[in-house]
Amino acid sequence: MTKYHVYAIGNALVDMEFTIADEFLATRNIDKGVMTLVDETQQHALYQALQDHDGKKASGGSAANTIIAVNHFGGSAYYSCKVANDETGDFYVRDLTAAGVDTNLHAEREEGVSGKCIVMVTPDAERTMHTFLGISETVSEKELDENAIQQSQYVYLEGYLVTSDSGKNAAIKARQIAEASNVKTALTFSDPNMVSFFKDGLNEMLGDGVDLLFCNEQEALTWAETDLLTTAIDKIKTVCKTFAITLGSEGAIVFDGNTEHNIAANPITAVDSNGAGDMFAGAFLFALSHGHDFPTAGKFASKAAAQVVSQFGPRLAKDQHQSLLKEALL
């Protein structure tokens, strides 16, 4: 019997989310809808420029959002990451612990600066991110917990780790440990820019293939170097046994290894797309690890992601997870 439903490794970032107008991005020549890595000085300047905008703060990073969702739905989860021995790191550890997730962060932390991500949400609900990785850029194999990996149903790898050699190598090592222990592997492409600029590294993370791949339509098309989703799907099947491709307002396509299933979208008024993919993955992994089939998992994940998009912030409150369970899965 496994101890954890999902083990994940990713970049630990304190998310600072703000609502802005499109003109804010335009006047600062900020690329909309993608994640851009910046240095601490650039991020601080942007943060100062956002002080008159509405905002909120939470422990985050893509895989952290996913793993917290797994936990809040009632699953057991472990998150490997790295923060510094600073005030931001203290906040991150408190927030992650309060969410009930097991982690490696209780060990003594190194001196340095913890990572932060500024998330800017425009009126069309699109999210644009400027990330300073800080000490998270040095996350490595040292942060892995081999015993926890071996006691998990799934190991989930965050595509953002590809931007640093040590992070990429840690993800590869986690996959290898999982494969040797008959633990299922899952990877998310994370962001279109990861595919555009780090495709070779993502392919290294994929290795000979993973059990489950998460991506959105743009990421799938970019990775496959095609304009046709059908062509992208055929290529994606060569690097994974199963997949889930989100299509925004068109729903999703999930493949269970034999059959592709079209998942209908849930009509909502979009407020904030930040965290939608993270929630989709979390709900999907929770459903699969609790014995549900791919169509059921896809419908549940689509509904959960829609609820995230309908409100401000990348995560739902714990009681909202339980309401979704009763409404859509149990």
C-alpha cells in the first residue's frame, strides 16, 4: 500500500498576484500570457509599480498548486522544493504546512533569497508571470526524498524545472527512481515559453517516455512543431502512454492509452486563468489515484479548473474542494 497518492518536485515560489489593465503590460513591453524569468532588480521594480493595484499572496509554484489541490480533495501528497532561510521562505513553509502537504522543507534551510512570482491578471482573465527563481534555481537531487517517491502512486514533474540544470537533473533523477520502483510518472510542459526555449531539456526530462503528460493546446502544437492538433497528438503519443491536453473554452482531450475522450468545457465567466492548468492536473491525478477512469477524471478536472478560473487567485479554499467532490465525483 502506498503512502502518497502524488509526489511532486517543482520551483517553490511565493506568488504575488495583481489585477491590471492591458495598458500596464503594453507600456512596459511585457509579453502577455507567458512566464518570463527576470532578475531580482527587475522584479522589485515591477513590484513597486504594482503597489496601487489589488493583490494577494500565497505559497505557490505550479506543482505546489497541483499538490495542494490533491491534498485538499482528500489525497495524500508530498512536495520537494527549495526555499531560503529568509522571511519569504518562512512564509512559504508555514503556508505549505498549513495546507497539509508533507515536504522536505523542515530540514535546515540555506541562506539566500527565496523565489517569488509576480502574476498579473488582465480583464480577459489571462495571466502573465514575471518570475525570480532565487534559491529555487538551485533545487537539486539533494531535495529529493527517495523513500517518499517509492511510496507514491504518481511522481509529478514540473516543466518549469527545465530552466536550471540542477532542477532538470533532479526531475530526471526523480523519474528514474519512480521507474525503478514501478511508480507511475507524470510531467507537465508548464508554459508555452518552456516548450519554445527549452524543448531539448523537456525531452531529456521525458526520457523514454512518461506514463502521463499534461499540456495545453499551444504547448502541444509548439512541441510537435505543427499547426494541426491531430498531428501534435500523434507525436505526443510517442513520448507518453496517456495524456491530457487542455483546450481552454473548448474543454480538453484525454487519452487513456487506447481511446481519446473529448471532455466538454464548463461554461463560466472567466476572472483569472492563473492556476487553471495546475488545478486540472491536481484534480485529474486525484481522480486517477482513487480508481476513476480517464473520462471521469477529465470531467472532474475540467469542472475544478473552471471553478478556479471563475475567481481571483490560483487555488480554491479547502471547503470548495469538498463541495466539488460531492457535486462531481463522489
